[in-house]
Amino acid sequence: RPEVAEFIFESPGDITELVSIESMQLTNMDVENETWGVVLFRAQANLPDTLPGQNVTFLLFGDVSITNSVDPDDTSLKPMQAFYFNTGIGDRPCQEAPDSGILVQTPQGMGTVHLNANGADIALGSTALFETANGFLEIFMLDGAGVIEIDGVEYIIPAGTVVQIPIDDDGNIIGPPGDPQPYDLSDLLSLPIELLPQVIEIHEPLTEEQIRNLLNPPTTPPPIVDNLPVPDECLTHWCLEGQPWGDG
């Protein structure tokens, strides 16, 4: 940023404050020269100031460009809580390496973290992979769950699925996401998740039937078991109020 003294990442381990970063451009893995652009940063996002050390972790690797779209004078957002990004497409140099992308992990037990990526509001309580490819922003939900909000409509991303959100040539969101789909687990096993602060096991991909049941649960109430006494007034209340069937 113009008001920040020049800073150059010259060697692994160099650190600077996130507020000083306007944009970053990383390089893809070069097997011959044994180099790989990797950046790890921690952002406060909407986590309260009373929880020092609790941050959202971003792990960028490969051909990734990211721009901090939070105005320094905007006190409602923290640095990199809103950002634009772009990644290489299918650029892994070998089967043992991952395609370029961004891993995002929220701290356990801290509730939902709110971010904005390329114009889409995203709530995460989980670990996710962000990529752009062939006119889409792709979010792979590796653990936990997420919710995308576009034009006031919320779309759920269950663990074990990937969603695609259409973007224009500049990376801006231009429409709602498609339905969640099972991802190919073999494409994700080479991700550098061991560099994240919390150890996770990548969720097995859901089947299409499991996804349908999660997003559109059956509306038929469960059968009443004869040996499980349920007061009539409870059933009447649930039905009259139009509430979903739940505990009790």
C-alpha cells in the first residue's frame, strides 16, 4: 500500500503485518528449480478482540493472486476479511502435487466466521479449499460446513461436497451457485493440510443421495412408536405451529 514502506519477501520465514498488504502474487511449483510460492497469513475477520490469538488461517500455494479489498478506513471489516482472488487451472506439475489454491481454516469452537470472496458473502465453521477454474469460483468443503449468501439467498455447502459459483473475466460473482456435488477425493489428497494449525481428515465425498437428503430432508413426520408415550398436546402444538419435527 502507498503509505507502507517497501517490503520484499526475500527468503522463507519473512513476516509482515497483514494490514500492509494490498495484493500478493505467488508462483506455481517449479520442480526443476525446487521452488514453490507458499504464503500463510492469519486474519481476525469477525472474531472478537477479546480472543487474542484466535484467527482465520489462509494458506496460499502455487499460482495464486489475491487482493485485499477492505478499505483501510473501513472499521467494520478487518484486513483480508474481504478479498478477490484467482488461481491457476489444473496446473499441478505432477500427480503428487496439488493444483494451485487457497486453504481457509477457522479456529475450532469459535463459531461462524464471515468472509467475502469475489463479492460473495461466505460463512465458515470449517476447513475449505478455494479455487477458480473455467469461469467458476469453486469451494471444496473439506470439513465442517459453510453457507454462501448471494442477493439475500443462502446456499448450504455440506462437508464432502464442492460448489461452483459463476464469475466473470474479472473474477466477480455473477450468479448463484450450482447444487453441491461430490468431489473427487483423489484430487485433494495432496493438499498441504499438514501446514494448517488444526489437524483434519478430509471428509469422504458425499453421495448424490446423501446430498439430496441433507438439502431436502423428508417432510413426512416420523412414525409414532406405541411404546414411546408422547403427550397429544405436544403433537398438536407442533402441527398447529407448523414447526419442523425435532427433539421431543
